[in-house]
Amino acid sequence: MHVEISTDTRTTVDAPAVTATVESGLSRYRSRLARVEVHLRDVNGPKGGVESRCVLEARPSGRQPEAVTNDALTSDEAVKGAIEKMNRLLVSLFGRLDDVRGGPSASGLPT
């Protein structure tokens, strides 16, 4: 899994720390993801309030990219929130792909 980070001109981040956070947060899918792109930007400049937006785009091997967005007060919080959202999305995506048809139904009877 390759991690790419991009920021706008007003956002500064510790790239190795963000890379480590993304790799550890999505380590469960390391073999299934070709690349993860992290896009960080300052939402409203010097006005205050919600400051950072993180768009996390995961590219599963052989599939279309999936993306999530998270807003937070700091870049670190935005990245962590986006990782949580991406984990939920990938659990759903890969769960559907790995589902074996013909298993028992909810009642226990064969389908």
C-alpha cells in the first residue's frame, strides 16, 4: 500500500506521522489496497471554527477508488476521523465481495 499526501498552501502536516497513522489505521487492508491518497486542506482560513478537511481516497486493486471526507479542528483529528470512516466503508465493500453465496440463511436453512 502506497500512501500519498497532498496539502493546500495553508496546511502544514508532519508527512511521516500522517503516513504512519494511515498505514496503521488501514493495515488490515494492506494487501488489498494499491494506493491511499490523503488530501488535507484548510476549510475556512483564518476565520476559526472547523479548520481542516481530510479527503481519504483508497484504491482497491482492480476496483474503482472509494473516498470519504472528514472535517475537524485539527489535521490530525481530520485524518483519524477519515480513517474510521474508510474502515467502515471497506468492511462493507470487502464483506460484500467476500460473501460466499449459497450459505445458510438467517433462519439456518440452506439457500
